Amino acid sequence: MEERIIMNTIANKSKIHKRFETGSNMKKIIYKQRYLFMMVLPVVIIVTIFSYVPVFGWLIAFKDYRPGRDILSADWIGLKQFKMFFLDSKDALYIFRNTLSINILCLIFNLTFACMFAILVNEIKSNKIKSIIQTFSLFPFFISWVVVYSIYTVFFSVNSGVINIFLINIGVIKEGINLLGDPKYAWGLMVITALWKSMGYNAIIFLASISGIEQEQYEAAEIDGAGRWGRMWYITLPGLKSTFIVLLILTSGSLLSTDFDKYYLFTNPTNIEKMEVFDMYTYRYGMKLANFSYSTAVSMMKTIISIGMLLGVNTLSKKVTERSLF
Amino acid sequence: MDIIRRTKNVKMSLLDRGFNIFNFLIMLIVVIITFYPFIYIVMLSMSSGDVYGKLLFAPVGFTLKGYIACLESSNMLHGFMVSIARSTLGPICTLIVIFMGAYVLSRKDFIFRKHLSKYLIFTMYFSGGLIPVYLVISWLNLTGTFWVYIIPRLAAIYHLILIRTYIQELPKELEESAYIDGAKDYQIAFRILFPLCTPIISAIVLFQFISQWNAFTDTLIYNSMYPEYHTFQYILMGFMKMQQAFSLESYINMYESLQRMSVESIRMAMTIIVIIPIIIVYPFMQRYFIKGIMVGAIKG
């Protein structure tokens, strides 16, 4: 009994001592690591200013703010903008529909095609040809969307696009297919451009995974009599399964986000009902119509829902596959 | 056993052959689809004759009028200079900032390491939104300046993480022995670790270069009223969106096809000019980029 009391007192004393020591120790450590603090300061400042400070701007969504006026003196309007977006106008419906449809379609097609392409490229025996194919298929990834749009107008414009005129000349169609303007092609067009630009790049990630599969598995399969197709189906594909899932999870948080560059170029008054996505809607109301308050409310909603989706998919994945991001 | 293996080999090679041909065809289609458009617009940019609806493999009526028109335009030359400036200055500044940050975060003994990592990485998953960021930037008086192209892009967190991962893979003894020899933190970072990180740094600089070169949204939002800061990419974009408006007003009927051809060839010349730096940089990308992405993919 007494021993325990003595032990406890000693333990508590050393805890108190530790606290004192930590106090002056902290200062010592900070001084010792002063260069580290100085070196990390720029990143922290930039990130704080351009990523965290804007969040204070979400206040605008609740106020009747006009550009040029002072934020604090503007009238409080509460959830009026949110009500307007979801209830009063039908906009929320078609914006959600467009954004989610395009993104989900792009996600499915991008991953599937990249995966298949990677598997096929992997089957090519000659390394020289492999790298030639990669060089060409990877190139569109590095050009700007402006160039992509330039190329697409040359090929697909209704009256003068090469593909359209060619198809008319050989009699397949009577008039040009308005790929760039007609709303019914909008989603397909977005998927096609995404594939054309990114398949080579996405395939690299899968190729990296394939190279991580142990050779012994292939050799064992060959001994067991598996042919080309057999090996692809039973070894390569399952080996890519985890990469596929990780990429799926990673992209799930950004299902409401889109490439602004791309949509700015391809959205026009004719296809807007199917083409307009969240970011373009935010831009139209924010920069073009200068309705800062409404635009901020919409983008705030988008960010919150996106984070919710990311956390949701992450939790789901943890439960189902024991694999998650955080 | 040998006979069985030999017959198996023969069977294999027939199926194999079929598969190889199938694979080859698919690869051919992919390569044509991704590459032919570029060949076409190069040819188109140097053509002046009637190219209506033809698939080109060579210029029709060879001319360099489109390119000359670009070179004669002071606006375009200025835009080109602005683009070059931001694409070289930007990556260098960003690299310095994130390399320092990456080094600090790689130090396991740094007291705020965990908290700072979370603070920085969290920003990859959300954005303040178009308008709030615009307000911050105009509050800082960065609108209508060249620096709006550089400063907000200094904290490229994803690339920072790539460098941090790379540093963590390097042997600890290097840092430790330098430390024992009395080197200070910044000396260890820049004199010892920086040269060792050349592969990942090259990949990142190239990536940043391309990102800066291809950007036009920031010009659109912050500098559209300031022509002296317009980038080449932005000028080309303006050209294109204008064309769109014209075609809606039966522009085609108003002008002779010849004149339309020259507008088209200027547009094509600009497109080619804007791709040229990418083409120059591309072989280097191939060397370092694929390695960098493999590292990122496997570790990330």
C-alpha cells in the first residue's frame, strides 16, 4: 500500500517536472529548428491565403452582397440564395443531372478503356513499339484545351468540319452532325474528348500496376496451361482490381467538379441545357452576371456535398474492402 | 513430353498470331486517332488552296502566310512573351517554395510535422470557390498584374508530396553525416538533397511548365481587361470563340471562301505555334515523367 503511494507520488512529480521541462524544451526545439520553420513558412502562407482565407468568403452567400461594397455592411439574407437554387428555380435539377451524368460516364469510360488499353499494350512484345505507342497516345494529354477545341472545330464543325464533309461526300449522312452544338451529343462529346485526351495518361497508372504483378504468377499459370487470354483474364485483370478501386475512390470526391478550361470552350448557347455543369453555372452567375452572393452559395453547396461524398465513399470502402484513404 | 510441348507451341502460335494482329490493329487505330489530327492541322496551317472536306497529308497550295501574319502581329508576339515569362518564372518559384516545404515535412523530428501535413494536404480536397478566391485576389491587388500568374500557384501541394516521398526514400545517412559535420538545415536541403532529387524535380518542373503554358482561365478571370498581360493561349482562345460567334451570323455567306481560308490558316498557325513548346519539351517529359508518375502511383 505504502509502496504504491510512494510510487504514485514519484510518478506524479515526474509528470509535473515533464510539464515544466516541455515548456522550456519546446522553446529550445523551436529555436533549434528555426531554419525549418523559415523554410516551410512560404508554403504555409500561400496555402492559408489562397485556400483557407477564401472560406471566410462563404459569408457572402448569406448576405446581399454586391461587388464593390463592404461585406460587413451588407444585409443578411440567410438561406434565401440556397432556397432560390434548390426550390425556386429548376436549375439545381439540371445542373446536378448534367454534372453527375457527364462525370460518372467519363469515369466509367476512362477507367475501363485505360485499363483495357494498358492490358493490350502490356501484351506487345517489342519494347520499341510499346514506347512508340505510348508516345503517340500520351501526346494529347499535354496540349491545352484551347488546342483541343481548335482541332475539334476543324474536324467536327457542322458546315465545314472535315469528318462531316467526308461523311456527306461518301453518302453516309445527308447533313453535318452538329456534334459541337447539339445538346443530345453533349454528354457523348465530353466522354469522347476525355478519352482522346487522357486515355494514354490513365493507362500509365495501370501499366505501373501491371509491372507490379509478380512474374511467378504468370509462369505458374503458363505451366497450368493458361493461354494468352487465360493469363490476361485470371492474373492481369484481378491484379488491376485494387488500382481500379483506389482510382474510383479518389475520383468520387470530385464527381461534382469539372475541368473549367474544357467546359468554358465547349459550352455554347445551343448545347447549354445538357452541357452546363456546376463550375460553369457558378462562373456564369458570378463573373458574367456579377451575382456574387448567389454564385458563392452554389459553389459552397458544391464543395460541401463533394466533401460529404468523399467521406461517404471512403467509409463505404473501409467497410466493404478494408481499403480506404483516411 | 517434347512432342506435346511442340504441338502446344504450334497451337499457341496460331492463337497468338491472331491475337497479335488484333492487338496491332487496335494500336494502329489508337495511334491514328490520337496523332493524325495534328498532322492534319499542320498541313492545314500551310495550305491556301481548296481544302474543303479533304483529308490532308500534305499542304494544298503551300504557303506560310498564316505564320507570317502571326509573326507580324505585335499583339501575338507580346502574348507569346508573356506566356514564356510565366512558364519559366512560375515553375522556378514554385519549385523553390515546395522543395523547402517538402524537406521540412520529410523531417520526422520536425515538431509540427503531423499537423502541418494535414493542414497542407487537406487543401487538395476542397476549394473556396470561384468568387471567394477572386475576392481574395482582388483584395490583394493582384488583378491586372503579371504576378497573379505566379503567386497563387506557388503552393502546389500534390507536387510537394511527391518530393517529400522522394526525399524520404533517400538514405538517412546522408542527412545524418552532414548534420554531424555541422551543416545547417537549409544547407542539407539545398546542397545535398536537392541535387539528389533531380529526377522528380525535373518531372515536376516540366509538369508546371506545361500547366502554366496551357493556362488561360486565370487570364480570363483576372486579366481580361488588361491586354498587356494576355497570354498567347488566351489570344488564341479569343480568336476561336469569336469565330464561333461569327459562324452563327452566317459569316460564311458574307465572306469569300478565300478570305475565310486565311482566317482559318491564321487560326491553325496559332494552334501550331502554341503546341511547339509542348513538342520541344515532350521528349524530356517521356524520360522523367513516366518515372515520376510511376513513383507517385505506387506510393500514392
